[in-house]
Amino acid sequence: MSTTTDAATPTPGVSLTHRQIMTILSGLLLGMFLAALDQMIVASAMKTIADQLHGQTLQAWATTSYLITATITTPLYGKLSDIYGRKPMYLAAISLFLVGSLLSGIATSMYELAAFRAVQGLGAGGLMSLAFAIMADIISPRERSKYSAYFMAVFGSASVLGPVIGGVFAGLSSFLGVTGWRWVFLVNVPIALLALFVVARVLNIPHQRVNHRIDFGGAIALTVGLVPLLIVAEQGREWGWASATSIAMYVIGVLGLVAFVWVENRMGDEALLPIRMFRNHTFSLGNTINFVLGVGMFGGMVSIPLYLQIVKGVTPTTAGLMLLPMTFGIMSATAIAGKVTSKTGRYKVFPIIGAGLMAIALFLLSTIGTDTPSW
């Protein structure tokens, strides 16, 4: 992804003051707060939402549809912003997130909610990736670590506030005449409107167009590969894992993934996920670890609030509060690892320790039952 011509990139004699940078960052931080908050706020409210929409067995789709569209669109935003500029694409991302939030807040079924969450994901894919791209455009490499602290603070705040706010809204029968759980999504609307206003006013940096081929084929192939596999994961127990329908989903999914690899090879460096990157041992190993740990992390984020509410019988608000140790652990580990890495330049030990701790934690969580003490 190429950067635009601006203060931090190589236009002689051009620079931004700290105040100008902070003015621009204010809009970016609002967008990042939206994306970070939404990852956590839904978890503690999902049982209430699924009960209200009569779709407890479908609740996973409200999470996975968001993650699929966000994942697929993240690299597309980078290429499109190189062509059309950071500002219009960031405004488009906020607008899509705003529309998706509003629609999710008025959903009448779990199928509708899953579809509207997918729209949210279309916007979320650009909120974080473009925020970091714009930061790289306007801030020199030497100064970026200083300003990255603001992003970490926003992400940490959203991670702490999300489960609590989600639990509080889910625990309310109504708020301002609207069913409580709907505010889990509607709370994004005023924040998104403010972000739109701020970004439209302050994000004025020069843009130098860089043409790219957009890998729409890869995005479609990846969707075809993932969605059938998710469908059979959701419905396989009801259909039968070896039924004709399940086998058809397996075949379509595998063909989609094979097509994705083929398309990525054809696209070369313009691919959504350039295959050549996997020839780098560090990249391959790091992403394999991230994939495995991501399964455990997101599985825990979704499952633990459901366990607390369904099995232990706690309220959504209490379930949100009981997620705080996890968010504090994430924030503390991130801060410590970042500080030590910046001072020593060594990072290998942290993925090893992190993977080990998560393996132990997930094993212990697999042993819990109806009589497990809350502590």
C-alpha cells in the first residue's frame, strides 16, 4: 500500500505541528473507538439479543458475519485509498459502519441481524486499517511510537467499556423508549456522526494517486470458501455431518479456498494476501499462531458470557463486569510486551509465553461445569 504525499513522506519543507497532528488524530481515534467498542460490546449482550429475536442457535452468525466482511475488506480499503485517497475511503468506512449499526438496531430476526452486522463489518474493515495508514502518512517513523500510545489508550478503553456497556443495555427493558439491547448498536450512531463531522473537517492531506488492480476475485473466492464451511459448522448437527447437504457445503467450501489460492497466485503482489509472503518463515509462523490463538480468543469472548448467563444465571450487566479480568489481562500484556520490545528489540519470548498461557487457560475453561465456583 503506497502512501500519499504529505508531511511525513518526502515532500521537502512540509511538516505538521503537534496540534495539527492531534486534530487529525481526533477523527481517526473516534473511528477506531467505534471498531474497538463494537468487538466487545456485543459479547455480553448476545444472549439477550438472541432470546429477544428467537434465534439462540443462530447467534454465532451475528459475530462471524461481521468478522468475515471486516477481514475481507481490510486489504481492499488499502488499495482503494491509494487510488481514491484516504479521506473519501475513511468517510465511506464510517458511513457503512453507521448504516450497519442503525440497521442492526432495528433488526427483527437473527437472520436480519447477521446481514446488518455484515454491513457493519464492511465499514469496520476500513476503520482500523486506514487509521494506521493515515498515521503513517502524516507522522514520521521516529515519532509514530509516541502517537501510537493514543491508539492503544482508545483500544484499551473500548475493550474495558464494551462488555460493561453491552451488559448494562442488555439488562435494561427499555431506554428512551427503545428496547435496551438495541442500544448496543444504536450507541454507535452519535459517535459515528461525530466522527464523520470531525474527519470531514480536519482530514485534509495531499493525495497522490497510485493505481492498483483490485483483487475482487480473491475476495469473492474467499467468501465462497468460508461461508459454506461456516454454514455446515452451524447446521451440521441438525443436518447430520455426513448428510448430502453437509457434504455439498464441504465441497463448495474447499473449491472456494482452492480458487482463492489460485487467484492469489495470479494476482501476485496485487493479491488480497500475496502468496509470496508465506515464503517468509516468520510471517508464516506468526500468522499460523495468530489463527490458532484467534480461534481460542474469539471463541472465549463469545462463549464465556453465554456460559455465565445461561449456566450461572447472572445478569447481562454482571456478565459484562466478569469479562473485565480478561480485558485487563489483554491491556496489561500488550503494554508490557510493547514496552519491553521497544527497549530490548526482543519479541520472540512473548508469543511463546502468550500461547502457553492461553493453552493452559483454555484447558482449564474446558473443565468448567454447572457447579464451578464463579471465582
